[in-house]
Amino acid sequence: MKKGQIAGKAPRAFEIEKGKTYAWCRCGRSANQPFCDGSHKVTEFTPVIFKAEETKKVFFCMCKQTSTPPFCDGTHNTLK
């Protein structure tokens, strides 16, 4: 699968809330990183939509190269 453009080279910590739905930006174009703002509409990408199963702190991928979207898997450490 094609990866989006890099929006940052470090993950973004965020407290997600149980039962709330989130839309993670996959294309890297959103001005509301790490969340979708609709900028993908001119691309082939769609956001990753998920509902939080519990309230907890997570680390969202900002480099958009993760193999575990929407969460960081450390891939940003390998980028030049």
C-alpha cells in the first residue's frame, strides 16, 4: 500500500477517550495532524477511522510510514 507524505518525524502523544470515534490522517496533508481535515479528497488516500475501546494515552504516527496505522511503530527512526 502506498504511504502518505511525512507530516512529522516523531509520534504525537494523545489521550483517546473510550467510545469516541477518531479519523487519523493517512495522506499527511491535514492541517489538523494527526487527525483528518478532509485534505485527502484530492488524493487516493482515505483516513483510518477507529473507535477507542478504552481511555488511554496513545502515540499516533506522524511520518505516515507505519505498518500499524494509526499508531507509531518506530519507523520514523529509519527515515533520513
